Amino acid sequence: MPGKLVVATCQYPVNPDIRKNLSNTLMQMETARSRGADIAHFSECSLSGYAGMDFGNIRDQDEQLLDDAFAEVKEKARKLGLWVILGSHHFAQGHDKPYNSLFLIDDQGQVRGRYDKRLLTYGAGGSDMKHYSPGEGPFTFQLKGVTCGLMICHEWRYPELYREYMRMNTELLFQSWYDGNLSPRRYREAGKELGALIVGTVKGHAASNYLWISASNTCKKESCFPGFVVRPDGMILNKMKRNRQGVLISGIDTSKDFPDPTGHLRNQLNRYIKY
């Protein structure tokens, strides 16, 4: 059954100060709801800040402050009647390192589930594995007749994950990034091209798997790319401005048909490709 959603793709400069992140989150939730959004989508580590980028050690954070801030977001979601996808971390019992997570909060302020980043950066390209534990599986949910999924940042490099969600009949993928906080020199030398590569690849994944994709990113200077929304034909529906805080409102209508030259073969690829 086709569904319609109004999505708020949100971006602000994520930083180590949980109180500032909370203030930006609450403000953008209000903006999203005032503009008719059903769900507000935030970036990777949007509430907590990102270990290895915003602070050196995950244990340096005030976990009680983070818990209190999370509770405020849930209460605001209840008051506004707004669904929220929030970036933070989660310590599982018996784990020394937390998960890098997206939390799904419903319009009653209840946590409906959590997606934990599965494929982590390592070495010169990043340090996720120093600070976080890898997650174990995909996560989908239903909202107003639309089947939605969650992914995080570095996972854009793995087409298998997008195909997995396609096979789960996902229609809208919410993917959160933290690709920012670069020096101007680092942005010129690598960040600008990386941003173009990410946007182009995500557009390709959308077209290859007939997915709507909401892409949220930090806008902390220098960010590699702004938040954007892609249609199932790989065309950009909407995008924000890089390095500028804002809320992008997009109407998602899964009853709309878009050009899909691969549709007749998408579910038959195992006949042609042997793994």
C-alpha cells in the first residue's frame, strides 16, 4: 500500500558539548514539526558527539548528562507528536566499547528500536574500531505505510547493504553521516572530492535499488557535503547548503513512479552473477 511521509532532514554543527547538541536538536525538532514533518532525521552522533573527532575517549563523556539529554529529546518528541531518528551511542552489557547508534523515537516519546553501525572505519581513513563495537544486523520500521530502514556513514561504501534493504522491501532509507569538522586545507585536498564521491555513489545506490534516501550530515566546518534527499531514480529531490545549519523538508510519496531501467532484472541477478 503506497504511503506518504513528510521528512525533515536536519543538519547542525555537531560538537563535544552535549548541551549545545541538545539545544540544536530541540530547536530543529520544533522547526520540523512547524513545517509539517512526520519525522526528523539527524546526523551520526548528533547528540553525543563523535569519539575520535569531537573528543578523544568515549569514557571522557558525562554519561548521566547524555542520558538526561536523551530523555529531553524523547519528551519533546511526545509533546510535538514527532518521530525522531537520533544519533548517539549505546553501551551494551559486557561491552567495553559502545555501539555507534541511531535511535528511533516515536511520536509518543518511546524508543521503538536502534540501529548499530555495522561496518566501521579503521586505519588512516578513520578510527571507529578504536572507539566503537560493530553492530550485527539491519533495522526496518513502518511509518504511515512506508517501509523504512537505517544506515550510518561509512556504510555507503558497501552496495551489499543497500541491496539487503531492497530485498527487505524497504522504500525509504535514512542514512546519517559525520563527514565534516575538516580544516580548510584538508577540505580542499580531500574533503571536497570525498563529498562528491559520497553524493554520487548514494545517488547510484538509490537508482540501483529503487530507494528514496534521506542523507543527513553534520554541517561543522568544513563539512564534505550538505544534507540531501534522493529519489528512487537517483535524482536529487532536495538539498541544503554545505556548512549551514538548517532543516530540509521533503515530501515522500511512494505511489509515484520513476524511470527504473533495472527493475525487470533487479530480483533476478542471482541468475547472472555467481558469488
